[in-house]
Amino acid sequence: MKLKKHGWIVLAAIFIIIIIGALLPSKSSIEILDDEDPVVEVEPKFYLTLPADTLRFEDHTIASGESFGALLGKRGISTAQIYQIAAAVEPVFNVRKIRAGVTVKFATGDSSLFPSYFIYPESTYEYYIVSLQSDSIYAKKVEKERSVRRRQISGTIEDALYLSVNNAGGTNALAMSLVEVYAWTIDFFRLQKGDAFSVIYEEEYVDDTTYVGLKRIVGANLTHMGNDFYAFPYENELGFNDYYDEEGRSLRKTFLRAPLNFTRISSRYSGNRFHPVQKRWKAHLGTDYAAPTGTPIMSTADGVIIAATYTSANGNYVKDRHNSTYTTQYLHMSKIKPGIKNGVRVKQGDVIGYVGSTGLATGPHVCYRFWVNGKQVDPYKQKLPDAKPLEADRMETYKTYMRDLKKELDEL
């Protein structure tokens, strides 16, 4: 009887094992599950740090006379909240400075009736984001990531420098930078047909397609009257980048060759010139640079302002003492730059005023005057001192760095 009972127990156990085995997935079915495609996590999308997946974006071009308040009011934001937003963000973004013609964006949450963010483009890569949410009002400036492209061009001077650079595929910004690099060593008013240039430079882009601007000149050679003038940027002992020739000599001199860019000399220093206003022959102890009204005028060297005033003959003018030897003067300004007054120190290239025709002048220009030891002289006939060359301990690494760039320029 006992044996029978044990037999039934064994049979029951076997039956239970069979049932459990049937319910468990087979090895083959497990393998099939393992072969299924894994779940791919989709990375969230962002627009200028904002979560683009959960926002709706609307473009709007600001109309003439349309204010920040009007833009927000049309989208259901109350007047009280608009004042609150404008006051809170003013340290970062002045809402009164929005310009007509600019295309802005409004970003609205999926479940919201009112916009959560206002996006204002300051430039092609700089943007202001203004949070309009009552519990989180703020403004911040963000920049799109920029990529850099290296370019090369070369050409011959057939007309003005900027036209020749444009004809070779460059931009006005590149031509302006060449003027700045060679401002101390090349007299751009004496460039001749047949002079040539080769330039290696870098440009910046956003989204890999939109041109932002010139980043820097990597190397250049300007051939003037049969002579090569190379320029390579390099860091000096003070940590500043300056431009040097192939021998490590600085291209910079104590004085700029001219107080403004892209002009023409309308009258040179002369011991006897017929004055166009006074209608008589007299000495002209300055150099006249004709340029459009409002063109910035720069101090040609570091110095201290010793006069910033008006007289009936000179019009608005500034006088700048550079040291015990040199003094310069800039006449006929339309206006003197605010803050330029006696005792103010200025650096070479600082704007001190703007071209005009005040005083005895027939048209917009600046009369540039130059004193050496208290005597007015022609600046173009002066042997002006150079800046320091590269330090001896930097020359070996500089020449190694410069050699490949020089070869690349020569092959253009």
C-alpha cells in the first residue's frame, strides 16, 4: 500500500515538472527575443540651448515702429507682465534697441497658449534668448558654434587694393586687414599697377554654410615696386600677436603711415600751395586725406591729448603729444569723439574723431600735421623708429613655423 502511495507521488511530481517546462520559453524562443532590434534612444534636439522637441517656433519680422511691448501684447502677454520682463532683463538685453527688419523667433510650449521664449539675433552667430515665463524671467546671450575654413588667394594690383582683392575672390574685410597689417611699412597711396599680393587667411562660418567674417590673416606677401614684404603673425614675449617679416623684424613702427583707411591724398605737404579757400599762395604744412564725412580718424601713435577744441581756421581738431620729440594734429573734424579731451591717454589706432569739413575746408577731409622737435615736417620724409624685433630665444621656433607658410605663399 505504501509503495502504491509513493508511486502516485512520483507520477504527480513528473506531471508538475512537465507542466512547468511547457510554460517556460524554449531555448529557441529566447534566442529569437535576443535577436530583436535593440531600442534606440533618440537624442533630444536643441535650438540655441532650448529643447526643440517640446517647443513650437514662429518667425516674425519686426515692422517699422513695432516695439517689444507690441510684439508680446499681440501674443496675449499682459501689459503688467511686459513691464516686468523688460525691467528684469535690461542688464543683459535692452528691449528698446530692437531694430525694424530683423527676423525674430517666438518659442511656445506644446501645452501653452502664450510664448515661453523670445529669440533676437544680434548677428549671424550671436543671439539673445529672453525667457517670458512669469516664474522664470531672464535673458542670456548665446553664440552658435563657428567652424573655420582656410583659404588662399593671390592677385595683381590693377586698381584700388580692395577692388583687386575682390577681383581675386577676397572680401573688403580681407583688404582692410591687409591695410592694418602693412599700415606701418607700405604707403598704400603709392601702390602701382603690377604690384602683387598673396594671402593665406581663415574665415568663420556657422552651420557650415553661413559666412560670419574674417578670423585672421595667417600669412601674406605684398610685392611693391619689385620688393617682397612678408607678414606672419607670431606671439612676442609679452603674449601679444604681432606681424613679423621673414627675418623676425616687426612690421610695426612707432607711427601709422596714415590716420585713416581707404582714402586718397588730396594735398601733400608743400612749402607753397594755392589755398582753395583763401585764394592765395601759402605753405601747406600738412597732408590732406580726402574721405567721406564720418570716417573714423585714428591716432597714429600712443600719446597724450594736449588739445581737443575748435578754431575758425582748423575747425574741430585734436592735438596729440607722443613724447618729447613727436607731436601730431588732426584738423577739420565733423566732431571730436566723446571722451577725447586734454590729458586723456590714447593708443595707436584709437579713434579720436571723425572726418568733416569744419573750419577753412572746401570738402570732407582730415589735415594731418606732424611735428619733430617743435618743427612741422612732412611725415613721409621721416625715418620713423621700428618696433622691437622678435626676441633671440624665439627666433628658431619662429623660423621653423614661418618657413612652410613662406613656401606656400611663394607657390600661389
